[in-house]
Amino acid sequence: MTMRMLTAVGLLLAVPSVGVYADEFSKLPDRTILPKGAVKISQVVPAMGEHWSDPKNLPLGPLYCVYKGKVVCIEYMISQADLQAGKSWPELTGLKNLPPINHVNMGFEPKGHEGYEVPHYDMHIYFVSPEALKTIKPPEKSARQ
């Protein structure tokens, strides 16, 4: 009996739960703070959420990652060509009225990706922990879809 209880407790502790991170998400601003002209440009991307942006600001951005109506990150897509040319961005727009930064990552996309098919860097400025991001997943499709 004790071994079963320990196993059950171990399994509960090992499985990340959205509820554990609900407090992180509850403190985030909702998408009503997005700038005028921002529209949804993607469905939910794992560990990011939906992408919203004003199309006139693409490809650089800002793009906003939104999950269940909450802004979880802001993203910029910086072309490899611009970096190699020494281009600077003295002030990136879109950073007003956002919560404190939890962490930042920057990844190279050598072939680009859907929506920006040139070599570039994606810079994500996150407002929740990496652990909370793991709970962001597209909705599961039902058998009828």
C-alpha cells in the first residue's frame, strides 16, 4: 500500500499541470492591450501561443504571442542579412505596458519558417517561465474534425 501511494504521488509530481502555472498566466495582460491594427496571424504554436501582429510591421515585428487571451511574449524576427549588414534598431517598438521579462531566447532559423522564409533570428521576450510555456499546446482535435 505504501509503495502504491508513493508511486501515485511521484506521478502527480512528475506531470506538469496547467494549474501549477495558472498564477503566472493570471498575472499577464490580456490581448486588449495589443496595438490597434494587430490581427491573429497564426493558430496556437506549441510553447508560444497564437501570433498576433499588425501586418504593416512584418517581418521585423513586434509579434505578440497570445495564449487563452493572455500575452505571454513579444517576438521580433531579424534577418541574417540585416545583422550581417550591421543594421541597428535603437528602439524596438511594442514594449510598453507589458509585464516584467521572465527570460529571453534567440534562435537562428537557417531556412526561415512559414510566414518569413528567409534566414533570420527569432527573438522571444517571455513573461512566463520556461516551465509554464511547456503547457501551451494547440487544442486537441476531436475525432469529428
